[in-house]
Amino acid sequence: MSSNISVEVFDERKCYLGEGPTSSGPGNNHVMWVNILENQVMWRNLDTGLTGGYETAEHVSFAIPRTRGGEVLGTVSGPVLRDSDGTIHQLPTRSTVVGDVDAFPTRWNDAKVSRKGDLILGTMTYDVKPHEGALYRYAPNSSFLERIVDDVTISNGMDWSSKNDSFFYIDTMARSIDRFDLAPDGRAISNRKAMWTVPEGDSGLPDGMSIDAEDGLWVAFWGGSVVRRFDKDFTITAEINIPTPFVTSCVFAGPELDTLIITTAHNGEADAPPRAGMTFICKPGVKGVVTNLFPM
């Protein structure tokens, strides 16, 4: 197992809850992420170092670039489409799912676009009520969301195998990394199985993740100060130590997709380490895959 991957600070702006990094644009150099509880979408150009961002009217749990420009945002009452000029377009939300009523204050959490172009997005309650979250699918230009996984506590990391025959998923409080079979249509999932479970005594909980070109999963561990790589057999083959406990997610970026960007949170901790909430960068020694853009 490799544990000598060194990290540096990529962006010094501190996030209460940094999450959901993506890369897009020329050379995959436009790196974007959200600061969920402070209503911020943030970005930095890997090539030029230029930074920017904007504020949203509500907590925003994800921001994924669109093929037509702008982003799809996981605002509390969303999801919504945001055009490049800031215009907002409402998409179907959970109220369009028959029988789906939030019993407790709920927000979106992690999301990604599948290889088929569907938006896969999950929920959690603000006070982390067990089994009150779910995972949903939104097919572009459709009129409703489809709930595809029930009884979730904190819907988190997700990604797809290179053959598009497996869907990997994390419900953080289940303390496992799960695999679903993916149907030939690239949409329907079945046969959920826990492939790796947090060992007894390990305080780190699986959070966001990103898959590499060799089908290795790079998983951020909340409370664990680490990103771990799991190979196809779910053996840990690499660890990246991060100088702050609350590590949230990661994404591959750059022209060769050989750069890993890692988001973190300070989580409002008074005694948080100096670099808590900053975003980090490293060369993990393997190439990743491109961020799927939302085709609307």
C-alpha cells in the first residue's frame, strides 16, 4: 500500500462544509465545488490560478457543469438549472414523487451525472435522522424524479465502472462502500452488496468518492483525515493523509486527469486545524476519468 502521496493546498478559502468537486472546461482545468451550509459555489482554474464563485439563495449541496453552460444546482428547494447569466430554471423536485413527503427538514447531498446523462442525487435530513433519506434519478427533460434507493441516512459518494456494469454507492452511516449491478440500459440498479465495511475502532466514515481509469475508487473519509484507494477487489492500495479530519470528496482534474483535488470541511469546530476547510491537491500516480456534464 502506498502512503507517501504528498498533498498541498490548492485553495486557501475555508469551507464550513466543502463538497462535490468537479472538473470541466479546456484541459479539465476549471475545478468547482460547493460550500454547502454557507450557500457558496466556488471555483479555481488549475492552469491560471484564477478564482471565483457566487452565492445561492439557499444551501447548495452540489454544482455540476452543464453541456450548454451554467450548472445544475442542488439547492434545498431544487434541483435547479442555473444559466451562465445567473437565470434560474426550476426542475422537478421530491414533491413530484408519489407519496414522497419530507417528514423532517431535508436537503440534497452528493450528486453526479451518470454515463447515460441522468442526474443521480441523494438526500439527508439536517439532523441526520436514520433511514429518512433516499437516492433519486432525474432523466434530462423529464417531468418527475424517480426514487431508486430507500432507507438512506446520509446519501453520499457514487460512481460507475468503466464497463458501466456496476454502480458504486455510499450511505455514510451504513459505514460501507456498496456495489449494485447495473442493467444493460445503464440505468436500472439491483443486487446491492456491501463490498467493504469500516473496521471496528476506525473513526473515519466513507463520504464522497471518485473512480480512476483502472476502476479504483478513491474514497474520502469524514473524521478520518484520509483518502483511500480501493482496487477492484476492494483492497486498499493507497492512502493520502490530509492535515484535517473532515475530508469530504475528491475529483480528477487537469489535461492528463492525473491530478486529484480533495475537498474538506472545518465543520464549525473551534479547535479545527489551521487548514481545515481548505481544498487540497496531489498527484496520486494514476489517471482518472472526466466529470460527466449534465446534458441540458
